Amino acid sequence: MPRLFVIAVLVALVAPLAQADESTHSGNPPPADAPPSTSAPPSTSAPPSTSAPPSTTPPTTPTVAAGAPEPTTPPPSLQPKLVPPEHRTGNPKHDIIPPGHTVPDEPFTHDESPYSLRLDLDIATLALGVTLWGGTSFIGNTAPPPYCGGTNTPACNPAALNAFDRLAIGHTNQNARTAANVIEFIPIVYLGLDMFDVGLKNWKTYLTDLWVVAEALAWNGAIQDIVRRAVRRPRPFLYTAGAYPSERDGAEASFSFYSGHTSFAFALAVSCSYTFTLRHPHSKWKWVIWPALLAVASIEPVLRVYSGDHFPTDVIVGAVAGSAIGLLFPALHRRLRSGPKVVTGMRLVPVVSQGQTVVALVGRF
């Protein structure tokens, strides 16, 4: 799909970099007390007292020894915090956040991404996913035609199907196919929701989110392409004589399991919904975002069945696989508020050996 290559190229060209500065605040040492008196006036004779009045002298402040380090106030990042009021239990063990930790559902600000990128791994992950997805497309062009239902192959036997999938036989609606090809582009609008959420001025945050979603989509496409080219299941329209005559002998006619359009729609819907939930864990809108995006994604598999391109089990597996991948990649990149936004350990290292010099990209793995 050309649109996904455009997304991957745009993300690869601009690496979101974020720097986090931590300032320290030093406190003033307490003032030293005046040196104690070395002599006292001689006491005059007085009648012995049977009881002494209580002392009213305030307690002295301990002095700082010469050469000792001055006490300092730890920076805010190293000071314990309290959980938000709505999440307090009254138990100090649960209500106090240790230094360097945060509550999992603490909202992120607009200039912060809920994801953490490690460029030495994420560049390779995205590039490999796009390469596998594009590579399987070239391999598919050389795949043999379907083993049944073609011009020179025997007719497909409906009795070999389970009763659930046999419901798709006979549905070859061209209008449903056209509508499915149009609706498959609607999920791209989800990416604009995140940009609207974070704002244009926080473009680095948006690119970080987009990078994670692009990884999920690239690997979703790579996995489903590898599976359907390995399974080579004939599409339902091959079980109907005369349906789509120009496509019956093509390699694509045997790529029914599982539905790539369905997995793409659900991977994008789940990853975008999950991103919104991480940024706004207490927002009531998340109960609207999830059903709305999943409802739109559910239109695609219905149309793909009625067009004769997929069996019901093809779209069900596609929805499950797409949802799992759309949730897995963002979950792997999820970070705490105290964690870094971008971690990079990459560096270019020259390598000289036997008359040739190359540059190697080295990173921490």
C-alpha cells in the first residue's frame, strides 16, 4: 500500500529528539550559633533552693563542623511525591511515590509522548518491517495461480469448507468491493486525531507517537503478507463460476487467509485508541474513542466478505491479529513519566581493513 510507505519514509526522515534537563536546587546551611561563653561570673551566696524553675532557653541548633559538606535539598526528581488526590487510599505505603517512579495512569502533558524511543533499535525495527512488507509483495508477483477455480485448474469444492465459511460463497458484490477500497483509507484520519490532541507546536511529540504506530503497521503488514503467501487459500469468489473472470488466474486470488485490509484497519484503530488512553487516562472521551474507532474498523471486514474476497474466518483472524499487533508495539514502547523520551546509543565508527575503509553504525543492543 503506497500510503504506508509514505508514512514510513516521513517518519524515517525526521527523528524525534527530545532532551530532558534536570536542575538541582541547593539550600542554605543553617546559621552557626555564637561561640559559647568560656567563663561565668562567680555566684553569690544565696539561700539554697529546694526547686528550680523550668528553663525557658530554646534548644540550640547543631552546628556544622568545619570542612563538612553543606546540607543540600535534593532536586524535585529525587523527592518523593504524592499520588493524585483521586487515587489516594489513606495508606502512606501506597500514596507516596518513591523517587524516580510515577503512577502508571498519571496523565502526560501535550509536549510529552507516552512512548520512549531507542533509536538504535527502533530505526532497525521500522526499516526491517517495511523491507519485509515490501519484499513479500515482490515475491507474491511470482507466486503460482490458485490451485482451484482458475481457467486451467479444477473447480473449488465447497464441501471442503466448514459450515461457517460456506456462508460467504455466492457473495460477489462489486459495489461492496468498491466501498471497501474507499473505506480502507478512512483510518488514516486517526493519525490526525493525535496531531490535533498534542498541537502543531509539539511536533516532536507527534512524530514519536507516529513512529510507534508506523512500526505496528509495518510489522502488521509484513506478518499478514508472509502468512497468506504461505497458506495460499483460494478466495471465496473462486467458488462461484464466472465471478471476477480477469482475476481468477492471478496470484492474489489465492491470498484469502488472512485479511490484510481488516488487520490494517484494526491495528491502526487499536494503536491510536491506546495512545489516547495513555495520554488521557482519566478522560471520559476514551469510552467514546475506543468504540468509535473499532466500529469504523469493523465495516471493512463486512464489506470484504460481501465482495467475495474473504471468508468470515479470514476477517476474524485479521481483526484479532491486527488488534494484537496494534496493542503490542505501543505497549512495548510505553514509558514512565520519569523515563527518557528518546534514548540513542548509535554512533558511526570507521573500520579500516586491507585497503578498504567503511563506516559502521554501532549501537547498544
